[in-house]
Amino acid sequence: MNIPTSALLGRVCGIERETLRVLKTGKLAQSAAPKAWGDKLHHPEITTDFAEQQPEFITPPLGSIAEVVDYQTHLQAWAVQNMNPNEIFWSESMPPVLTDDEIKIAQFGAGGEEKELYRKGLSLRYGKGIQAICGVHFSFSVG
């Protein structure tokens, strides 16, 4: 397929990165998402994926990969500065050794009941462990 160069001129891209909050010992954090990160139900850049301990960082659509990487780097640095100092982000996509009782389904509060119900369904169908696998999603749109 040939994409016309003119279509690429209006391109935008973005990244969504999921990770796990773990204690410096490597055990999964049991705390709620930091309040300083804001309302995960309505925040445009920081939400929670499946588990309460699984933040997702979302860049807006930007014009270049360099802008996206820079934005994501600053967003995550800000998040680290505003979280429990005993916690870090797990760097791997595969989680550490976990048991289902350690993985807390994300809580969204009032207005987020459908999101929580959806996650409970995923838990029943596939188990919590598989939902704790994290990754990076790269989005690209042509003009």
C-alpha cells in the first residue's frame, strides 16, 4: 500500500505505557494510586489499567516520535516525584511473581462502576495475573 506523502504531513502519534507500582523489595505495592496524580477516571494523561497498582501514562497526539518520548519521559518523572518514596515502577512487561490476592482490581469511585465491573469480569474469565502484564501501545494516525 502506498500512502501519499501529503497524508503523512498531518500525522500524529502517541504512547500509552502501562507499568506496575512495586515496593523497592520487588513486591507489588498494596497502596491506592497516589492522590497527587489526580482523578484516574477523568485525568487525560494518568489512569489505571486493570489493577489499582497498574498506572497507565498517556501522551496526547503529537507531531513527532521525539516529542512523544520527551512528553512521556516528563510525565513519568513527575509521577515518580509524586508517589510513595518506597515505591518504584516495575521495568519489565512481565510482572514479578504475584498471587491473585495481591492484585487489587482498580477502583474508580463514583461514576466508575462500569469500569470496575468490566475488570471483575476479566478477572473471572482470565485471572488477575494475566491482566498484570504491562506494555507500551504506540498509536500513529495519518492526516
